[in-house]
Amino acid sequence: MNAIAAPAVSRATVLRRDEFVAHLHGLVPVGDVVHDEQGRHVYAGDAFGAYQALPLAVVLPATVREVSQVLRYCYEVGLKVFPRGAGTSLVGGAVAAEDGIVLCLSRMNNVLEVDPVNRMVRVEAGITNAAVSTAVAGLGLRFAPDPASWQASTIGGNIATNAGGARGMSVGATGRHVLALKIVLVDGEVIELGGGELEASGLDLIGLVVGAEGMLGVVVEATLRVVPEPETRRLVVLGFQSVLSAVACAGKILSSVIVPTALEVLDREVIAVCEDFGGIGLPRDVEAVLVVEVEGSAEEAEQLGAAVLQAADAYAPVGHLEIADQAQVARSWATFNAAFTGLGRLGTVRCVDIAVPPAKLVEAMTEIGSIATRYGLRGASMCRAAEGIVRSVLLYDGSNSEDIGRVADAMADVARMCAQIGGVLAGEHGVGVAKRDVMSYQLAESDLVFGMRLKSTFDTEWLLSNGKVYPLADQVVQSAVV
Ligand SMILES: Cc1cc2nc3c(=O)[nH]c(=O)nc-3n(C[C@H](O)[C@H](O)[C@H](O)COP(=O)(O)OP(=O)(O)OC[C@H]3O[C@@H](n4cnc5c(N)ncnc54)[C@H](O)[C@@H]3O)c2cc1C
């Protein structure tokens, strides 16, 4: 059962499924159209879990030409298209509709060009974030944005959601690393945006597509900036008897002269999951840990680590751990990145992902804790302290309709609180369907209408990623007036 309303399905379109599939078979090799029920089920959901829809078919193009031909055909017959990368969306962004097709880019995963002199790499959109770094690792370079899903999520998905990561405070989100894009518009036209090795001037069209969640076009190629790997990384892990002390300590470090590359707070539930999975030596008898990463030469990193300990002293951390061995640092991040998946063993997980002004982090986390308690839900929290990104989860029984209702009410309260303290509901993961209907808590009616008019300019019939990002009721009105 979907916990979130789905757009109306055109039964007439669903009844024409065989006809659409036959046409699609003429556009891409037969094996690249998944149309049996079992195969379509694989693409019915994404990592969000609370929203599913069995698509009419799934098309797995291998070339830009195939993407263009498929889009042109769908445009001509008025078929909805849902671009998809790896399906790691935590907001239902990659879920299609019963009267639409999934256009999955995962087979377009080639590195097209590596240019070490200009420190850039051109790739197809279905390549994973990790594979981009692997392609340039031999040159001592890496693709800097590092969402926790980096091993699985694709560059197309990272661009569509403007994915951020633990090192977002130092490197920024994905959009800052995109130099040029090739996208296919809803009618199949292929356009190129940006300036390759030079920053493009004029209207920031790349900025328009980054974070658009597949609403404006399908990203097929990207030219990305790559940066040198640091000589070493060092982690300083500090234990605290409250989440609030950990967050306050992070604030102190931020306001000092130290420039850390990551500042993550993990609460007791998350620590337990990390330890069960990775056994990296986090203290289990504290309420929170603050993970501070610094980088530089071994000597610099050691000095920065000492400065972190000194800055933290006033907050009386209960013990600390320093991790300097590079393999151990990598293992620690792999463990932190797996925490979300690990929490899934405790119940159905609903991710609460918002961004708030860093000075309001303590307030936001306290409020989320109170909201969880008010609705009788168990919660767990991590946050990226420098950017004010709160990544909490609510744990519930996904087969219990009362629990589903309580989670929906709790999410609405979180959205209200986020808007009240000047936060951003899209957070790191975007809007998708999960936050679609609460966007009006944050955005004024005129802002929502402007965004929808922009969408209509690119896609008059709202065929791309239909039913996402904007409140469902407003979308129906807006797509009817164009
Ligand atoms: C365990 C876990 C940890 C995560 N950690 C983070 C994190 O640290 N930071 C973060 O930002 N996110 C995180 N996420 C969320 C998710 O991984 C990101 O949103 C990621 O960018 C999605 O990439 P994807 O390839 O899986 O895209 P999908 O899930 O397939 O799609 C996501 C959205 O992008 C659109 N899209 C996909 N490909 C294209 C394309 N080629 N052209 C146009 N639109 C496209 C889809 O239509 C959809 O709207 C995490 C998810 C999981 C499961």
C-alpha cells in the first residue's frame, strides 16, 4: 500500500501497453525493454520504500540516440517517462506510474574522456559516482561529491538531486562540480549546456537542470571537475553524553580556525548500528559521537587533530578515538555510510531529511525528537553539522496502517517546524513524492507557481517525472492550464 497519494492513472493508456511495448522494441534492442511483470516489479520502487507503482515497461537505452528516439516516441503518443539511475532515491523520486515507462540509464555507464590537464572527466550519466573516482584514481584525482550512496548511485541521479555528502562542507554538492551537460528534452531534442573546461557565462542553464529531479530533461552525459586526492585523512571521534553537546561542540570547531573536511554527529542508535556492522571501535556507552575529519600531510593532519581536541575540550567529551590509518579511515566511512541501511533491521525506515541554518541544528534535532515521542515512534539521528543537514529516521511498522498514518502526521509536523526555523525541506535528498505535498509549508504560492510555469515551458504536458516535486493538487491545475 502506498502511504502517499499517487496521481490519477489513465486506464486507457494502461490498456494500450502491448502497442507501446511493440513500438519500443523497434527503437532499442528487444532485450532492452523489460515488459514482463516480474521484471517490471524490480523497478516498481526505490530506496524510499513507502511508494510504489508498476510501470508499463522499463527501457534500458545504451546510447544518446536511443534515449532521444524513445523520448520522441513517448512525446508523440503522450506517454509519461520517469528517468532513473540506480533507484537509491530516498524520496520516491525514481518511482514511475502505472501509465508511464521507466527510462533507466544504468547501461550508459562509460567514461568518455579523461583530461588530467584540465582536471575534468566526461562520462555517461548512468555511471556510478564511485566509478568516476576509480577512473581517475591512477592520476591521484577523485570526483569530490561523496553521497553515502556513492558506490551505487549514478552521476545522472546525483545531478538530478544535487546530491551532497559528508565532505559537502568543504567540497559543496554535486552541482559545483558540473562543467557541462548533454540532456535530452521531452520531445527527443538533444542539447548541450555549459562550457566544458571553462565556466559557462550567461544564464546558468546547468544550474537549472541540477536538482530538477528529472523534471526538465534527461541527463545523458556530464563533464565533471575532478580534484586531487589529499595526502592523508584523519578522523577524530569524540563521545558525548548528549546529542546537543555534540552539535554544540561541532559549532565551536566551526567557529575556530580549524577547517575540517567533515563534521558528522551520530546518535546512540546509529552508533550501535555502525558498531554491529563495522566494529570500528565507537563508544557504545555515549549518547552521541562527533566525527571530525581533517586532511593534509600526515604531520598537518596530526596537528589539526590536536587542535580539534583542544577546541572540543570545553565541551567535556567523554573519551575520544583517533583514526589515522588510511584503510581504517576508509572503512570507517563505509561503516557510517551503511548506517541508514543498517537501521532498516530495526523496522520500516522513514527518512527525515531537511536542511536548517547550522545555528538552528540543536533546535531542529530537539524538535524532531519531541515529534517522534509525541507520535510514539522510535527515532535515530545523524547530521552534517556544518551544513545544517539533519538526517533523522523514524522507525515504524510498515504493515500497520495506524503507524503509516502516524508517520505521515509526524512528517507534516517536521515540515512545519523546518519552515518555521527557516530551513529547506528538500534537504539533501530532494523532494520526490515524499515531501511534494508539504512544499507549500516552505514556499509561497507565487514561488510554487513560478516553478511550475518553468516546468511547463520545458514540458507542456508534464510527461517527465509526472507527479513529483510540486503539490499534487497544484500540478493537476497547472498542467491543465497550459
Ligand atoms: C543508503 C543511502 C544513502 C544515501 N546517502 C545520500 C547522501 O549522503 N547524500 C545525498 O544527497 N543523497 C543520498 N542518498 C539518496 C540518493 O542516493 C541520491 O539522491 C542519489 O543522487 C540518487 O541517485 P540514483 O542514481 O540512485 O538516482 P535515482 O534514485 O534513480 O533517481 C533519483 C532522481 O533523479 C532522477 N534521475 C536519475 N537519473 C537521471 C538522469 N539521467 N536524468 C535526469 N534525471 C535523472 C530521477 O528521475 C529521480 O527524480 C542516499 C540513499 C541511500 C539509499
